Amino acid sequence: MRDTIGNNNSDLTEMNRSAVVKILQQREVCSRADISKQMGLTQASITKIVAALMEMGIVSEVGSIKGSGNRRSIGLKLNADQHQIIGVKFARHMFAVGVFDISGKIYTQTETEYPLEQDQRSVLSAMKEQIHDTLKNYKNVVAIGLAVPGPYLRAEGRIAVVTQMPAWHNINFIKEFKEEFNKPLFIEQDANAGAMAEWWFGDYARPLHTLAYFLVGEGVGSGIIDRGNLLLGAQGTASEIGHISVDARGPRCECGNYGCLELYCSAPMMLKMAEQRVPECFSKDHKQRSNACNAVFEAARGGNKKALELVREIAEYIGYGCVILINSYNPDIIVIGDSVSKGGDLLLPTIQEVVKQRTISELHDRVQIKISSLQVDPTLYGAAAIATDRVLQMPSAFLAVKE
Ligand SMILES: [Zn+2]
């Protein structure tokens, strides 16, 4: 992402290469004629761009495919498996490290839980060790993506408010991680990362103009992708909807505001309410945090009235969040993800009802509201997607196979 507005010829060449690589990333196999049609460039230009990408080992030919008008043409594909990306999710209670290729295929993933009160240095060391171990096992890693809870101040490398973990406020993630590894490393806030994962790897009708990813987990936030670009704001903390008041006279939040959305539908809030109102739904198996939200949903699915009522309340607040997203960003699609979204079928009818009651019909008729269907945690996948996005923006710099 550049801040300048001019383009030199070399920038334009790289932008066109990037556009071709992105089309191949999305379509797996296609012909030069297909790419030429999609990009609005002449076939001669595409032939030249593809030749350069083949020379660099980024793209290769894969026999003949059926093109338009039943004509056979040579298929092209991205050499995705030659370039791996490490995705790292840092979250409250846990961190995860995964290896993906640039087409989004997952190779491996590990998850480590830690108690909230554990000192930061030991958590950071454990994360770094895990990444170093992964780098030893995978030799073709081209970049690392790290997703952290928001609001994350991109230029400073710090998280402005980490609710429940105030001590992490002073950790400079850029300093900690960029100097540690001899690889390009990109850091982004978790909801932005999730949005990028949905944009790159989500299974939705395309073209999409604006995608909103609504993270409802340990924290609450959103990430907006508009025509392929992440909406960042001045410091990178745009669309931080978890800290918008849904009750201006509500309780004080750690961010300074009152009645923030995060205080009503995050996983910790849901679990706190469940412990008071439906304690019978927790067993020993639910000690692990990742299972705790599911325990409440299971009880609701089993017909426990108090659990159903609680889940409906949570869904109402998620609905208010969707109303904020619709009025702020006019998305084609809102994708809800993270631990609270696991209640999918229990949540969606109430969310739809709230949205229908509280938004202009022309807007709510057009917006699709879905639960994330990604098979991998969207934040972890998103950490990889952020790095993939940056790598694909400059294919010659990151992907050229060096002899
Ligand atoms: Zn707040």
C-alpha cells in the first residue's frame, strides 16, 4: 500500500503482473484469452506479462482447456505450492501458527492456550519459538502474517486497548517480530485479517464490491474490504465497531466509552451470563475455552429455555452490530465469524429480524448476512491472507524463484 499517487512504468508493469496473478489465484486454471477479457488488456499485452511471470517461475502452462466458443487454449496456473506463507494468530488466551500456500491450502496448524495473567515475555518467547520451528520445517516460506487483537495502531506497532489484558498495551509488535525473523512480516488487526481471509478464500458469489467481516469472539470488531482494499483509516483502527455505543448510558468500557457493543455480545460476556443463568450447561469437557461457547449453543439446541433466551439476546446485539455495519459501509455481504458465530443457525433468524426492523428496506434487501464457512479459523487464515495479499501485490519481488 503506497501513499503516493503517481505510477512509474515499472509500477504499472508490476500492477499488471499482480492483477494476472490475482486472477489465477482466484480461478485456478484459465487461458490468456480469459485473463485478457477480465483485465480489459490486449492479448498481446497479456502474452508479454505471462511470459515474464513464467520466466520468474510464478506461473506455468497446464495443457489445453476449453475456452470460449469451444476453442481449445493453453491453460495457465499459479505455481502456488512453491510459495508458503506462515499465518500467526495472537489472541486472548491462545496463539496459533499455521502454514499455507498462496492459494490458501493449509499444510499444518498448531494452537497453544495460555492463561490471561501469564507474563507477556514468556508468551512472546513461546510464539517466537513456534514460528522458528515452523520455519525450520518449511523451506519455501515467502512471508509471515501476524494478526493481533484491535484496535491496533499500525505505525506504532502497539495495540491501543486490549480489553482483559491491559499489560499488553506496551508491547511493540513490530519491534518484537520484524527483527526476529529474516522474512517479510506483516501485522494486521484480527478483524481486518478475517476480512481479508473471507475476501481471498471465502466461497461467495463474485464480484463483490464491499465485504464486511464481523468478528464476534473474545473481542468484537469488524474489517471492511472495499474493492479489494482494506479500509484502514488514519492509524489503521477504522471500523472498530466493538467500541461503538449501543447504550450511551451503559456501563463504562476499558476504551473510555460507555455501553460499547463488545460489552454485550463478546464470548466473555456470553460465558459470564451463561455461568449465572445456565450453569448446568458447563461440564468438565468445557474447561477448554474454545469449547465453552459451544456448550451454551449445545444446551440451546437441546431445548434449554434459559440457554435459548440467552442466545437470542446475544443474537439481538449482533443484529445491532449488523445495522451499524450496513449504515456505515453499505456492504454486499456481512460475514460473521469467530467463537460466538458457532451458534450460526440459532443466531441468524434473530439477526435477520433485527436488521429488517432497523434498516432501510433498499439496503437490507441487498445485503447477505452469512456465518463464516471457512474451514480454518478466519483470524489465523486471515493472518496468512494479509501476507498473501501483500505478496501478490508485488509478485516479482516476493515470488520470483531464484536460481
Ligand atoms: Zn469500548
